[in-house]
Amino acid sequence: MDFKWLRTFLLAAEELNFRKVAEQLFITQPAVSLHIRQLEDHLGAKLFQKKGRHIQLTEFGKKFRVDAHDLLNHYDSMIQRVNRRQQGYDSTLSIAMTPLLVESVFPTIIRKYTELYPNLELSIKVVDSSSLQKLVEASEVELAFSCLPALYSNLVCEKLLEEKISLVAVHDRWDEETAPPLDAIEILSSSTIFTDHHPAYWGRLKRDIQNQLSSYRFLPVSQSHVVKRFILEGMGVSFLPSLITRREIKEGRLMKIDTPFLELPSSAIYVLYQNQNSKEQRFVRFVEQFQMT
């Protein structure tokens, strides 16, 4: 059986139009008909039947469509494994992480890990923390780094770090010795406060701000890296973990502002995984070596 017959058949089963199939595969319409006829001859059964000016799947064709999908998926997976071996990979590790980590030192950690283990192929997904537990439970990834712990689950859940968040604003260009004292209440009252970019701490924090300020303006933004960019542009302020602001603060582009009137919550990173084997734990132990904040 030629696998291009199967690909032609599956596309034809979806489009039910040989002309559209020919256009998408960049072949002629007679070539599409030939592929289908050759597949039918090989199977000894009709896959399509005419209904007026249109075609439809036969009962056999409907059942074979499922088998064709499975067969092609198995074949494609096999080819991917062969290609990985040819490229020198002897194992894989699939990781998912919260978007928060993209703006941290975590990409550097991943680069160092691949340099240390060049025969390991990494696949990485960036997904909101609310979805990460399900990905691990469904075995779609082997490891997940989340802002939320695993709840009601048999997953291994380890806290990698925890840190207090801080009010962050664009740097005012004053040096520490000559700078006038900063009034956090005035800054919060007169600035847009970007909120809701972390899944754990914003509910309580917004209530505390509302209790302390007579005037405030909240603007929800879903991603922390977008919030940081907006702050750097002088568009407002927010409360962020040093995990993603350390570099900008060190470079003098952002500054932390003390807020003694607020009891600030913490931000944590958890690692979730199912299998306590050497591959997953080796990566987690490697990450723990680094000072991420």
C-alpha cells in the first residue's frame, strides 16, 4: 500500500470533491482518481459512491477512514522517531511552562541543559498555569512548571521557589542619594494599575488596594511579559515577582517601590510530573541549582 494513496483518500473523505483535493495536493484530478482506484483495488472494496453530481463515502469508506487515520499517525510517529535517531537524539523530554517563565532566566537554564545533554530532544509548550495540570495528567507533557500547585491529583508537585512580589514602575532616573522620597499611595492613585496577570494573587491584592486607596484605576492584562513592557513604556505600574524584573531593575530601567501599607502576597513556581524516574527528576534537580530570582 502506498501511503500517498491514504493521504489522498483522507483529504477526499474530508472534502468530498476530487477537484479540491487535486488543488490542495498540487496534482491533477485524474491523479486523485487513480490514487483512490488503486487504494480500492488494494482493499477490494469501494470507498466512494456517486450521489447525483456529488460523491460520498460508502459504509466501508466510513469505517476505513478511522483505520487510515490510525495507520498514517503510526507511520508519521515512526518517521519522527527515525529522524530523531538520525539527528543523534536518543531520548526526549516534553516540558510545558507558564508564560511567566519565558521572561525569566529559565530559557538560559534550558539552553545550558541541552548543552550538557546534547542527545536529549526537548519539546516545549508555553501554556497558562490553569491548563498545565491537565496536560501532565493526560500525559501530553512529562513536566510542567506552573504558578499553581496541583490540586486533587496524584501528580508529584514540588515548590521550586517562592518570593514576595513588589510594586514596580519605570525608573524615574533619580539616583538613590538625591532622589526625593517616593509616595506609593500617590503613585498607585495616579497611575494605571495593571492587574490579573497572575493566577494566584490578584483577587486578594485588588481588595487590599481598594481598602487602602480612595482612588485607583485597574486595567486587566492577561500576560506578565505584556505588563512589564507596558510599565517600561511608562503606561502604568503593577505588582510583579522579581523572577521577571530582576534584569530590568539591575539595569536601572525599572524600580521597586515600597508599600508598607499593603501585606503583599507571594508568587511561587511549582513543578508537576507523574513519573519519578531519572529523566524528569534529573531536569528538576538541574533547575534547582540556579538562582532564579
